[in-house]
Amino acid sequence: MRVLVCGSSGCIGSAVVRALRWRGHPVVETTRSGVAGRGEAVALDFTRSTSVDAWTAQLRALDVDAIVNCAGSALPAAASASADRLHRDGPIALFRGAERAGVARIVAVSALGADRCDAGGNDPPARDGWRARHDADEALLGLSLDAAVVRPALVYGPGSRSGAALAALARAPRLVLPDGGTQRLQPLHVFELAEAIATLVERTGSARGVYELAGAAIVTYRELLIALRDAQGGGAAIGLAVPMAIARLAARAPRPGLRGVPDGDVLRLLERVGTTRRNAAPVLLGRAPSTLAEGLAVTPPLRSVPRAPNASARRAGAAWFHPPHRGHS
């Protein structure tokens, strides 16, 4: 299958590109300039207006069988016009253009918790990127093409900005724990997320539906920080439990000098992402997903996020992905 991957330079998108190419699929990547370091690429910038008609014409020219939309921020920030274009308006125009162009299947990466936005937008955390993602999800599922919405839990691994932010917090001398760090999370490695997405792209018959994807085990925020600290060779740390209200106030303060204090993006993640009781990962992977310890052993946290996957990340990705499946249409 010939697949267009939107957001192909990001953490999830680059892993999806590797997974699809590993399985033998031609991939068209997206960049802001339309120039890729490898393979075919087209220009894409959701923060700029592109009409449905323009997408229809471009997709007909590209002649792709499927689209995977991975564009967007891993840590949806407070609502803004540019964030709305990135997570809602741009993707919706793409989806509608794809329907007109006759694209058979779209797999859209959303976020766990996007379904917990009420119709009136009255849920306070919904007034950020999750609300925009929810609107894009609903628009896609309302189209006539084969639509799959993937809602992953906290994603970590090479290039993950949320993972890098949490790893930096874990290195602090004191671990600041909002509400004692009892928030429950179900981390999923980006390579396994990419593998599950590739399986949906290849699925024979309809892939329509919503798929919540998460890791093997539930951990608390405190346990996650300790695991990230251990993976970076850190020693024992002092945990400082603070009420969530105090954590929100501290998140608004200037960042220099506040090592270990989660910012607003991380607090929103803790309040929104959570866990799932409908984990589709075992079915799509054909096995239980990896534990956090297993994932961190393969790809330990980096002190900074590279702009593109480095050589060690590429080698880890190649080792993780299974050989290409045979017999897929």
C-alpha cells in the first residue's frame, strides 16, 4: 500500500514511517518544505490554511491508498488559534479532501482522554488540545471512508517530547509530586504504537473504529519518575508531595530555578491521559505490550530530544519491529 504519513518528522510519525517501510510499504512523508532526506515528500503545515479543494487535488495527484495522521503536539497546550488549526481545522480539511479524492483508509492519532470532552465544552481540561482532537476525531468518524482513530496513552521512547519532559523532572534532586504523585498512567512505547498503527493500515476488511492503546501495566506518576530516574542512572531522590492547587500555581512561575516542578503541559497530561480498560494493543500487536522497564531497557531516556532519530534510535527501531508480514493487500 502507498501511504501518506502526516507529521512524519515527529516522534510517532517517524516511528510509523520506519514500521511501514520495514513491512515493504512505499511511504510519502510530509515536511514544511516538501523536501525529505529520504524518499518522497510533500509540503504540509496544518497551522496554515489549506482548503478541502486543495487537499482533494493534491491527494488525487499523490494517488495514495491510505493516510496516517500523526501531526500534532504530544502535550496539547492551552487553546489558541494555531493549536486549533494544528489539531482540528487542518486535519478536518485533510480528511474531507481525502474522502473526495477516494482515499480508502485514514488512521488518525488522537490522544487518550479526547473522548472525555462533553458536547458543550464545559469540562475545564477540554479547553485545550484535547478538545480540538475530539472535534477532529468526530469529523473523521462521520465520513464515509474507512476511518480508524487511535488514542494512545502516555507515549515514551526516542523523540518523545512528553517523555523527555518527564525524564528531566525525574533528574531533579527533589521529585515534586502533585497530590502525592498518585495519578495513574499506562505508558506505551512509541515503537509498539507504530507497530499497532501499521497493523491497522494493513488490516484486511474494515478498520473503522476507535482504538485505545496503552502499555502492559499501570504505574503511578511517582513510580514513573522513579523508573525514569533509575534508567538515567540517578540515585535516590526525595519526594515532595504538594496539593494540586499549589502545583498549578508553581507551574505558572518562571521556569529557571524550578527544577522538578511540572509545568502546565505536564499537569494537563496527568489530569487527562490516565489509563484505559479497553486496551486494543494486545490484539493489534498479537502479544502483550512491553512493560515500562522493558521499554526503557531498549531505549533509555536521552537528556535532550534530537531533531531527527539518531543512529542508536534507528537501530533500536529496526530490532523492535517484526519482519514484514506477507500476503497483505
